[in-house]
Amino acid sequence: MSLINEYRDTEEAIKQLQARLNDLKQSEKLQKELEFEGKLRALMGEYNKALPDIIALLDPESRAGKSVRAAKPVAGKRTRKMKQYANPNTGEVIETKGGNHKTLKEWKAKWGAAVVESWAKLVG
């Protein structure tokens, strides 16, 4: 994009934002919210209270909820299930959650991945 085109696009965006700002300034709903915020901040100052104090007063369970939310596992990440592989050729048994087990890799190299997976059963 040429510099003059970028200039014109930016100028147009500024005009649109200014129009939106003027609409918001004339909104009664915004005026009421600004008035409420001003009165609330004045009241908080009068009683030497901060926003966390107000939140704790109005919603005492909000602090407990935050620590519980932080303890949950990350969304999308699931825990792997334990698998037990019993080698019918040697009688050896291994348990693993993933495929990065040294012996499991050796078995897959020797007998093939499909065959070794047929030896698996879920544990717990």
C-alpha cells in the first residue's frame, strides 16, 4: 500500500471514530454510567475503600472462586490414560502413559507398532 493510501485510510478511520465518539458523548446511557462512576468513586474515597474491598463486600465468594479457577487444568489439555503392555513373547509387562518408553520403542521396532498396540490394555 502506498503511503498516500495509508494516509487516506487512516484519515477515514479517524473520522469514523470521531463520529462514534460524538454519538457516545450524546448518549443518555453513557451520561448515567459516568455519573454513577463519579458518585461511586467519591463514596469510595469518603470511606477509604478500594475496588477490591467493594468487590469483597458485594461478592464474598469471588476470591474463593479465583483460587479454584486457577487450580483447574488448562483447557484443551487432557491427561493421558495409563496403558499396560504385556509382551506374550517374553512375558514382560510395562505400564506407561505415553509412547516414549524405552522398552516400548524397542518392542515396536522389533514386532511393529500395530502388533505392540494390540498387547495394550487400559489401566485405571
